Amino acid sequence: GGGDPRQIEETKPLLGGDVSAPEGTKMGAVPCRRALLLCNGMRYKLLQEGDIQVCVIRHPRTFLSKILTSKFLRRWEPHHLTLADNSLASATPTGYMENSVSYSAIEDVQLLSWENAPKYCLQLTIPGGTVLLQAANSYLRDQWFHSLQWKKKIYKYKKVLSNPSRWEVVLKEIRTLVDMALTSPLQDDSINQAPLEIVSKLLSENTNLTAQEHENIIVAIAPLLENNHPPPDLCEFFCKHCRERPRSMVVIEVFTPVVQRILKHNMDFGKCPRLRLFTQEYILALNELNAGMEVVKKFIQSMHGPTGHCPHPRVLPNLVAVCLAAIYSCYEEFINSRDNSPSLKEIRNGCQQPCDRKPTLPLRLLHPSPDLVSQEATLSEARLKSVVVASSEIHVEVERTSTAKPALTASAGNDSEPNLIDCLMVSPACSTMSIELGPQADRTLGCYVEILKLLSDYDDWRPSLASLLQPIPFPKEALAHEKFTKELKYVIQRFAEDPRQEVHSCLLSVRAGKDGWFQLYSPGGVACDDDGELFASMVHILMGSCYKTKKFLLSLAENKLGPCMLLALRGNQTMVEILCLMLEYNIIDNNDTQLQIISTLESTDVGKRMYEQLCDRQRELKELQRKGGPTRLTLPSKSTDADLARLLSSGSFGNLENLSLAFTNVTSACAEHLIKLPSLKQLNLWSTQFGDAGLRLLSEHLTMLQVLNLCETPVTDAGLLALSSMKSLCSLNMNSTKLSADTYEDLKAKLPNLKEVDVRYTEAW
């Protein structure tokens, strides 16, 4: 009836088991499981050349010629013969072998012997005579005999199959050719490869075959594929079949043992890339079945084996190589479509083409305070063309080299909090560019990321998998793709949970200056999407092993101090321990940073308890805190209003003069905490959700504020007009806000001390 034949095909077993053809099935519709009929006796290696005695006898026509050609009067010549593809030729074409003997001219090959004087001879029957070949012993004679027979038959099949007329005859000839290869006493790789190459050439030259004829040919050569890799052209044909008919029975029944052999025995996909492509297409064909990933999972299980340890060491590297190539192919179109290669953050956050970027603009910054001048004149050479200090002015020509927002990070060993010039240097609004893959590429990516997840579930494979992925072999476009990094997070989590050092140590980079998984999945990394949960687990496992050293703590203090403080502020015990160890080992030299860490510890119960225990050991930390709070404070990115409130309530911040909330998630609700900072002079709210309500509250209480950065905030004229009461303002950044020209003119008239203003990308620009 009306059943779906594709579902019937899928009910067949994936691996192993004898498959018998149901009644009524046409010949060739199922794999031909021929028994390997080997000749009794010795096995021989296929000869390509060798030394042998040659004698040519023409057919005797007279009595005298019979006497001259008798066995007592024969003349033998030594020759070095070569068994070429189409003829038998001598290295010294003289005498009997002046002309080569074509295989098509050889009518028969027979073994000869004499009764009284045994000679190890072969007789080649040719038109008009006989060629005798005499070997040194019986083994060598038999080797020549089987090699000549093989060369002669292969030459015949090449000619027959090069010009096919009827495909029924062609299929019969292919089956005979396969049987000949399986039953030949010759033991050589080329014995099985030669028929495969003939069939491969036949398929490449005849592209108008039907799908059923394709399947019949594949089934006919299936016995040869069980112990041999398919040649490149045949791999191309198999790939096409997997793409066009992924639900075909041939994919499961014939291709499965072939792919299994490739994964178990292949040593280098670089030498045979089409084998890797065929394996890739085969797995995608399995994923197209109704069961989908369940079939792929069963295939991975079959490759691993039933025991706890996989007996085949090449399976995992080959599977990983296939996965990497497939994932790269998903982004290949996106990579090739770009003229210049963007950075990870440019891809993730969006970037502009060079032709769309605004021209470089000079910034003029004025500061009456010599201390601020000395601090803010220390800028990166890559971002400044020239800095000239004259009296109380700083003239800065900014050479903007990237449209990506400069990251604001707090370093542990020096005063490297974001300064005023960093805050005012803002790039134009970027047109968001997201990575969107096509439907087929999206399915491919999902399939092979799922395979990586399956591989990470095996305990014996996890160390090698972590080592293979440690150099981060994926393209940067993949690392900037949110879907990919979110799915791959499972694999990294498995590495982080593994107690073995050889596994979780692979989370770190392979060398200094290069990011590893630890950096990519930490807060601020392009792959982080969980506010640091995975980062905390990675730090926990690394600190619990041999990485509880000053060097590791120093790297955290230099690169990840902000995320550590934010997670400690939220009560993460591992991060509280990290901050206590930084204080105990004197990792932090800057007093303001030490005071900020102490305030963070005292904001939670667990932090306060551990800090008190630390103070019992080091009383000088307590003395440091009694001197007053820090003068500079930078809240880590992604901090919230609750995080700020918890931090400011943990201790005294009466000395705080410079506060940076840039790139955090604070809103106008935090204004009620900011107005309790009496000494505050500089406030950075760049790229936050701080709005008009908070701005009006600040203008009523922080009348001594001198520097305010509102770049890329949702403030409007309603809130900006309230700033007219802050007479001490000397620097105001309203870049990329909803400022109008009238409000800007009103502010200039009412703020006499205002000397530095940034109104780019507003109506007043």
C-alpha cells in the first residue's frame, strides 16, 4: 500500500548483522555479501618488473624449422621485463623483445614443464607464434603467471567498461571484475584499488545514470570497499549520492562499514581530503533520517565500542578533523564575502566598512588640575598621534583606528582606570552586523556541534579532545557567532568539571598572549553569555588543582579583576577566596584597588567572614581600611543597581572622587546612592541606562561635580536642562544622546566653567 518507503529503509540495522534480501527484490538492490573465495596455496605480490629468460618461437611450417625450434636447439635471451598497463616491454628492446607484446595480442597464458629436464616456464600464445618465459624457480614462475593474467584481465575490463553500451552487461562485468579481485591469489593493495578506479572512471564519464543504476553499481563494488579506501573520484560520487539520496538504503548498508574503516585506519586526511569530505557527507546523511541525531549518536557509539576505553586510537582525531572541516565550511561563505577580516568583537558587536566611517576628529580637553593633567596625559601610543602639554591645556589629536568601543578595564598593579580622554573617545554609531547562516549551513553546524558534545561525554576521549581543542582551531567568525558559542559551552563545561589536570588545564591558552577557552568564556569575552557562571566554575577547578599559585592569581588580577569582583559582590565563594588570596599574596599594589576589594569582601556575609580571618593573619590590611575609602572606583561591566548599592553600603566612600560605571547595567535608580558621595568630582556613565530622572536627582545634590560622561545614554533635553544648576561642570560628554541644538545653546550660556564638550552624533553637532 500507501506506506512511506523511506521509513522502511530506516528500519534496517545501522551496523553489523547479516542482511538478507527479501523475496521479490531485484538483483543488486541489496549489498552483495560474497564469500571471499581465495585460492588454496601461496599468495603472491603483484609484479611490476623483473628479470627473466625469454624465447620466442614462430609456428614451424617446414621440417627444418621444426628441428630448429625443438627444445634442444632453443636460444634464450635474458631481459628485464616491465608489466606496463597495456603491454609487456623490455628495458633493452632488442632480440626477441625488440617490440613490446600488447596484452590484447596475448591469446592465452599457460604453465609449462618438461618430464626429464624440468624448466620453470610460461607460455604466452600470440598470433603467429609463442613467447616462452623461463623463471629461476617455481614460486617466481607462478608469480609471473598470476601477474600476467591479472594485467591482461584488467586491460580487458578497462577497454570493455570504457565504452559501455548496455548497462545490464556493464553491471554484470563489474560483478565479474569484483569476483576476480576477491579470488585472485595476488596480495597487493592495487589488486582491489584497480577495479575501484575503473568503476570510478566509468561513473565520472557517464553522468546520465539513473539513481537505481547508481545504487546497483555501489552494491556491486561493496565487497571491495570493506577492506579498502575508495579512490578520490569514487569519494566524489559517494558524496553526491549522500547529498541527493540521504535516505537511501545504500547509505546505511554500504557506506557505514566504509566510513568506519576510514575513521579507524586513516592516518592523514591532508593527503586524502576527499575521504574526509565523504565522511562529512555521510554523517549529514544520517542526520537527515527521521531519527536524526539519534542515528548519529548510535554511529558514534559504534565507533567508540562497548567498553569504557576505545580500542582504536585514530577514531577521535579523525572525527574531530571531520567536525572542524564541517564547521569551517559553514562560515566559509561569510569569510569569503568580506574583503578585510574583522576582529571578534567587531563581528559580535557589529562593525562599519571603512568607506562608511566618519572622518577623524580632533578633541580639545582642558583641565585646571595639574594632577588630572598628569594622569590623563598617559595614553596609548596606538590611539594618539601627538600630545602637547602647554600650561594648563592639553591638545590631543586622536587617530581612531577602529570603530569598536574601547574596553574599559581595571588593572591590578597601577592606576589604569579609564581616564577622561578614554571616556570622550567614542566611536560613531555602528550598524549592527549579525552572522546569519543559510538553512543548510545552520543544520550542518547544529549536527557537528552536537557531535563534539557527544565526544566530550566519553571519559577516555575527553583528555585528547581537550588537547585537540586547546589551540581553539575554529575560525573567529564561529567564535563570534552566538549560536555556536552557546552550543559549544557544553563541551567547555565538561572540561571544567573534569577533575583530571590534563583535561581542565587545556582551558588555558597554549602560550602567552593568545586567548584560550578560559578567556573567551570569561565575562567580557566574546563567548560569555551567562554573567560569569562558567567562568566561576573554571576558576574553581583551576584553583582546586595545581594552579593555586601566585602566577595564576597575578594573571587574574591583571586581566579579570573586574569579573572576579563582580561575582564576589554577588556572593560567589570561589571569587571571595580569590580576592582574599590576592590580598594575602600582595598581588595588588594600588591602594585604591585594595580598598575597593576590601569593600567588595565586606558587602557579603561570606566575604566578611573570610576577610576577618585574613585580617587576623595580617593586621596591616585593617589599618589600610581605617585610613578611609578609595579615591577612584570602577564598577565591573554588567554590574547592576543592586551590585552598586551592595558595594557602596559595605564601607566608607567619603574620599571617592572618581567613579566609573561605564558599560554597566545601572539605571536612574542608582542615583539615590550616588548622591551620598560628597567628594565625587568625576562620574562616567558611558553606555548605561541612566536616564532623565536620575540626572535631575544628581543636579540637585552633586553640585561640585566637574566631569560628567553621558555618552550613549538615553537622556533627553528634559534631563539635560537640569544640568544648568551644576555650575562646577568643566567637562561634559553628550555624544550620541538626544540633545537638541536649543538645549546645547542654553547649557553653554548657563555653565560658565564648561570648557570641554562633546556633542558629536547629536542634533547640535
